[in-house]
Amino acid sequence: MAIKEALISELKRESESTKKMLERVPMDNSDWKPHEKSMSIGKLATHIAAIPLWISSIINMDDYDIAKHYKNVHASTQEELMKLFQDSLNDAIENLEKIEDADLFKTWIFRNGDHIIANAPKIGVMRSLSMSHLIHHRGQLSVYLRLLDVPVPGMYGPSADDQH
């Protein structure tokens, strides 16, 4: 099995859990946040939906300057949120299908102007900046949903809300 096939498989598996979570976000209450220092639920959900775009950026660029290349996205409705996630996911999978395994070990530089944030093999950055980052924020979103009394779907098994 090619490495990229394993990455695609993992991304697809995690995307099913992410979709279940995003489908429950109350976008009519998108400005809600649990603390003044927290992101709003709408901003957090939009951020999660856009994270797969990082995979495409990592694949297609060897030197990514966040000051030049980052585009802030915003979803206002549930439909926009789900479309953003599906489009991001489709783009990531399409780019992963095209990459050669050897290219996954090329160095990727992540910077903000002259400040180097990361300088590592693409595969490692893909795992940390994309997959782990997605899972981290998905967990954060589950807490937001719990605090809003929205049933939390199970991710790796049933949640307390899935129990009957």
C-alpha cells in the first residue's frame, strides 16, 4: 500500500466523524462562545471545515507564507458549512491521489513573512497541521455542543447521547 493511500483512508475515516459533528452545529447561534477568550462556535466550525485545505497547500507548495497565502473563509449557514467541508475534503483527497510517496518526504516550510514557523517533511506537517489539528478542534467543538445541550455524536464509539 502506498503511503498516500493510508493517508486518504485515514482522512476519509476521520471525515465521517467530522461530518457528524459539523451537522449538529447550531449556525443560528454562531456567535456563541463558552468564554470571552474562546472562538465563537461558528468560527470554530468554519475553521474545522476548512482544515483539509491545508493538505492541498502542503502538497502544492514547498514554502507557504501565511501572510501571503492564507485566505480567511466564513460559513454563515449549515449548508455553507457542510459545502465548505465537503469541498475541502474533496480537494485534499484529489491532491493526495496525485502525489508520489517520495514527494511526501520533501521539506515544507511554513512561515509568516521572515519568521519560520515550521520546516519539516510534508508528511509530518500533514499529520500535525492537518489531521491532528482537525481532531483537536473537533474535540473542542464537542465541548461547545455539550455546553449548548446539543447531543454529541460518538466519534470512536458511542457517546453518552448515543446510549439508550
